[in-house]
Amino acid sequence: MRKKIIAANWKMNMTIGETEAFFGTFLRELGDERKVEVVIVPPFLAIAKASELLRSAQGVKLGAQNMHWEKPGAFTGEVCAAMLRDVFCNYVVLGHSERRTYFGETDAIVNKKVLAAHANTLRPILCIGETLAERDGGLVEKVLDTQIRGSMAGLTAEQVEETVIAYEPVWAIGTGRTATPQQAQDAHAFIRKTVAEIWGQAAADKVRIQYGGSVKPANTAELMSQPDIDGALVGGASLDPRGFAEIVHNTARVLG
Ligand code: PGA
């Protein structure tokens, strides 16, 4: 009942020319696959081109990697929700661990962005996850609980249903070291249980929870077969149009 959602987080990669080349191959390889929701998340400067290229590709959606929480105004260097709507983004990735680590984003800052996204009918893909030291210290549940309560504070149950949570263990991002399907499933089940405690079982049943961290074509099926894993946020492997299409197809195959 929860539609699986596979998103490509291109991070700080892809020029406009490379974006054009990507879609040429990707849309051909994707074919008429519509069982899985696909979201492409380019860097800001490539979004308008991606939007133009996707106009005829029914069903493939767009997202941004970050945004500011304020309305248009004097915030040099920033991009706001209205600008993302203008280029037809439906999603915005918020609180990615790279933003938290390199740009000092706290749960309080991420929370302002999550609320602003909903206020502008953008769906957040909210990233949470523990570091290796936190996992080794037995703190996984404590960290996830704090991030959920902090980053999602003030959301209504309806807004939670429209939010995608991405569980991305920091130690698995870009390292080639994927969480085992069981480790990921355990974290996802805990996240869903926490959402149920705060916003009720109906919201918890509807919220989609993606796994992220070294997802590739070869490990997709096993991860996507877990009952609480509703999709993937794919970094490195999403830059290859054939490989990314394979990740989508392998997800669709799990659905039968
Ligand atoms: P990765 O990145 O797939 O390269 O590990 C995932 C992410 O950071 O979203």
C-alpha cells in the first residue's frame, strides 16, 4: 500500500550537459516502469534543465538537495521553496548528513526547513541516521529518536504522511559498506514505531521510509524486500543512468 520511492541524490555532481546525457540514457532504460516512484535530485543549477527534459516523462519527479526556510528576500546565496516550485520540484532533501556535518545543520535548523517545505507543498525527504561511533556505543535508537522529535517537531499527522524519512547510517554513505538488510529493517521498524507513538498508527502506516547508504543494483532487491523499507536514497550509484535504472527495475521486481 506504500508506493516504493527511489530517489537519485546527485550531490555536487552533474553539469547541465551531463544532465542532458543522463536523461537520454535513463529514460530509455527506464521504459514504462511506473510501479515505483522515481525522483531525481540534481544540484540547483541543473534542475530547470532536468525539469524541461522530464516534461514528457510522466511519473519521474524532481527534487532539490536543500533550501532555505525563509520567503524570498535578502538571503544572499540561498534558494527558497517558491523557487523550487517554480521549476516543478515536488520534493526537497533536508538534513542530509553532509549538510549536518559540513554545514552545521542542527535538528532545529532542519525543522524550520521541514515546516517551510510543507507550507509550500514540497514534500521533504528528511534524512536521519547514526554515526559509527554512535552505533558502536549502542546509541542508534536514542539518536534516531532525538532526530525524529527535533527535525519533525510541529508537524501534523497529515504532514507526516506526506514526508519521506530517509534512514541513512552515516557509516554507510559513500563507503561501500551497506547496512545489512536486518540492520536496516531494525532501524526502519524503530522509526515507524516512534512515528506511531508521536503521530498515531495511521500516520506511521503511511509514512514512507527510505534506506540510504551504498545502495547499488546488486544489493537493491534484498534491501527492498524488508517489510519496513519503502525505497532508497541513492548517491554514488545514481550517477550512472543504466545502473540507476537497474535499481528501479530491481525494486519493481520485488513487488512481483
Ligand atoms: P551513497 O550516498 O549511495 O553514495 O552511499 C547516499 C546518500 O548520501 O544519500
